[in-house]
Amino acid sequence: MNVITQIAEAVKKLFSREIKDKVSADIAVSQSMTDAIKLWTDCYKNRSPWLTDDYKGMHLPSAIAKEMARLVTLEFKSELTGGKRAEYLSEAYKKLISDASVYTEYACAKGGVMLKPYLSGGYATHAYVQADSFFPTAFDSSGNITGCIFAERKVVGKKFYTRLETHDYTKSLYIVKNAAYLSDNNSTLGRQVPLSSVPEWSELAIEVALTNFNRPLFCYFKMPGANIIDDSSPLGVSIFSNALDAIKDADDQYSRLIWEFDGSELAVNADFTALEPRDGDFKVPKHKKRLYRGFDRSDMFETFSPDIRDQSLLNGLNYILRNVEYLSCLAFGTFSKIDDTEKTATEIKASKQRSYCTVSAIQKSLQKCLQEYLICLNDLCDFYGLAPKDKVEQSFEFDDSLVTDSETQQKILLQEVAAGVAPPVEYRMKVKGETEEQAREQLAKIDVFAGAETE
């Protein structure tokens, strides 16, 4: 049983006895989802179950998550404007946006991430809780999580402290509970201890009732698309979930390639008399350890230098990497080497469009999460009276070139020119790369030529 399952099972037993008459605290995560999240986490950290000391990994899961997060958040901008409240929240919100690539990478790797605001020193700040550290307990008919348990762990010497923060939200009543546990090992919760056992938790309330909140004080940033692990789960799936078999194949092929180089190193098969005697044994001359091999034969002295089959192995690896890219919704050429042929160019264009669609869908999910997060921040301000209740506007700007290829952009601009909503000068400047003066000169020549033909 993995750590996530053990914590989840312990949570069920502890909380079900205490609040079974009031609130259901059943963990709404199936065993299949628990196992999947554990697998994605291990792969992301290059601890895939098929890797050993002699079996090299290419770190593809982390590379996939990082690249997708880069595409999603490249040139991403979002800010708050308005009155005093927007001014109060802006500093914390800037930090949230500057960290977007980090929690987007976690979401891509593990299917989703939870953004959770909290107060520190009278100011709003944020926690990014990864998928293996929170456990949904309830969700509504739309799949929105309305109850959740968050697990935070502190290690002090050989002691393991775990804090469980339980959220149970309804519009009429919102209860948040905190409980701390101490264990001598990292696989169990252990016994309950006071929150003051950990200095950082000493000021937390054991239980607090919140009123007039429009939503729970957490927002789930979910990877778009169907959950093929558990279609009844509100959780998302890793961006590389479909590609795990291909990733294993890539690690297989990469290990063969490394072995090919190791096994074909230049060496000399020689008689023991060619080696230096030492204490009744023989030693390899200094700096030549990998060049000489001793054999008990008096007439042997030959070079071991086999041909390297690197090209065939690299071709096979390249084919597998293209499959990894396809299954991870990344464009061909992200990891693989592409050939400049017409057929490949067509495939690349299709793969880019597939990647653009995925990036666009994740951006929409990110925007939705941040819009919900602003509701949480406003609710906190209202409840604790942190800032005046006035206007707060939220803006978003993503890099459009990531979701629309250049050919599509040209067609759109040409249609705008034909419709009279964009000047021809702008079209030539963007498509032809001309300056405004050059564009006007060329358009003047076209007008003159068109007029002469009419006459």
C-alpha cells in the first residue's frame, strides 16, 4: 500500500468516527485514481517503476510537463485593476501569476493542482497543493469539488508531523477543521497531537465556521479532457498519461543506446605478461584501465574495437519519441528529429494544430481557475474586512501565436482586409515583413497597375 493510500485510509477512519453524524468525510478518490497519481508522481520525479541502476531514464515525463507548461504560460499576463481592494490584492496576485509556470507544470504532471489562499500577517498569500497531497471528499453535480482534505507534512529529526485541514462547504455553512498527528515513520498518521506541536501551526484554529462565502477557499486547476482512469472522478489526468507505454519504450531504447556505447569502447585483449605485476596479481597501467583486458594466453595481443550500431538505434529512438510526442499532444520535433520532406511537413502541421488545441484548452482551464480564485480572495476580504468592498477587474493575455499557426493568422488577416476592418498596409507589414513605407509604395504600384488595366 503506497503512502497516499495509507494516509487516505487513515483519514477515513479518524474522521468518519468524529463527524459521521454531521458531515461525510469519505475520500472521493478511487483506488485506481490513487494508484495513477502515485505512478505519475514517480514518473515525473524520474522514479518510474521500470528504472534500475543499470536502466537509464530520459526524464521524459518531467520534460513533457515542463514543455507544456512553458507553452501555456509563455508571455502570459494577468493583473487586477480597480479601486482600493484591487490595490490591496495586487501584490499577492502578482506573485500568483509569476508562479504560473510552476503550478502549471505540477498540474500537467499530476492531472491537476489546487490553489489555496490563506492569510499570513494580515495579507493574502497562496499555497499550491499537488495532487498527491489533497483528497476530495465531496463534489457537486457539475464535478466541482466542494469538500476536501489537505495534508501537510513536517519532518523534525526522526519525527513525522502531519496536519490535516478539512474543508466542508455548503452555501449555508462552511466548516474548516485542523488536526495534527505525530508518527515515528512516514507511512502512517500516528497519534493526534496539539497543533502547537509545530510552531508554524500554533496559531491555526481547530475549527472555524465561515459564512457568506460564494465558494470553497480552494480552486482546482484541472487538466482538460476526459478522465480515462476513472470516468466518475472529478480529478484530471496527467498530460503524459496516455504516453507511459511509449515513454517506457523510449527508456528501453535509450538504455540500449547507452549500452552500445559502453560495450563498444576501445580495448586491447592482451596476455597477462603485458600487464604490470603487483603483489602476485596484475594491474592495468595508469589511465589505461578501460583499454586493457588480461587473458591467460601467451600469444594474444589484439585490439577490441567493434562497430557501433548507433544510427539504427537512434532511428528507432527517434520513431519512439515521435509516438511520445503524439500521445502527449506535443508537436513533432519537440524531442524527436524531423526530416524536411513534404509528407513530414504535413504531419508536423497537423501535430502543431493538435498541440495548439491542447495548449488553448489548458489556458482556458487556467483562466477559469484564476477567475474562481479571485472570488476566494474577495470573500476573504469581505469576511475579515481586509480592504474596502469596491470594484476589482481581472484581465488575461496569452500568447496568441501558440494557439494559431502563421498560415491561419494570414488567412484571418486577409479576410479582415477583404471585409474592410483592417488596412491592406497592415497585411503587407505582417505577412511580407515590409515597413509601413515599403507597404504603401507596393500598394500604390498595385493601384496604378490595376488602374492601367481598367483603362
